[in-house]
Amino acid sequence: VFMNEAISTAQIDTQRSKRLTVDQIGNTRFCSNLSTSCCLRNMTLDFHQDLGFEFVKKPRTINFGYCKGLCPLSYGRFLETPQVYLYTNKKNKTITPCCTAGGYADLHLLLYEPIDGKYLYTLENTIALNCKCK
């Protein structure tokens, strides 16, 4: 039984995987509110209810996400530079990496204007896809 499971797992691992789109990822890319490490948090916006943008037809709601959390302290090669000593000699000051977005996706909006009708509008690099410490 274990041998068959190992073979099927190996076959799955060797298959070529495709990148997922924002729609395919859905809410699985977000971390829980209890997490303290750097991760992507929920930030849902309803164009009609929150902003009063009735001209936005699709999507009505969007989850932009934002990065928040603690990053581990890792000096690496930077430890040998004089800046480390300058920062660490100040009271309660340390050099820590920031939790920031590691990738973005475009947001496509279907808008409706009474004069021109419907058209597609793209906001580039609007949706955070993942977070990293930098």
C-alpha cells in the first residue's frame, strides 16, 4: 500500500504545474487573523456599498489583500557593515525586514457609462498575490 502511494506521489510531483490566476486562487491565499508572521490578510471592498461606485458592474466585490506580520531578524552579509552598529546603538532600534507584497496581479473592471456604454478598464499591479520579508 505504501509503495503505491509513493509512486502516485512521485508521478504527481513530476507533472508540470501551471500558475494559478487570481480567480483560481480565491481565498486560500489569505492567512488567518491569528497569524503573527508575515502573510497576506483579507481586505474586501464592495464597489457599490463601500464606495458608491454604481458604474462598476463586474466585479462588484474584490479582495485586494494587504501584507502584515512580523519578519524574522536576519542580518546575513549586512551584519558586517557599519550601519548595523549605528542602528543597534540607538535605544530600542534594530534592523528588521519589512513584510511587503511579493507579487501583484492586475484588476480588470467592467464599467458602464451612460454615454459610451460598457467597457473594460485595467488597473495594473493592484491585487497583492503573496507576501515576503524584504
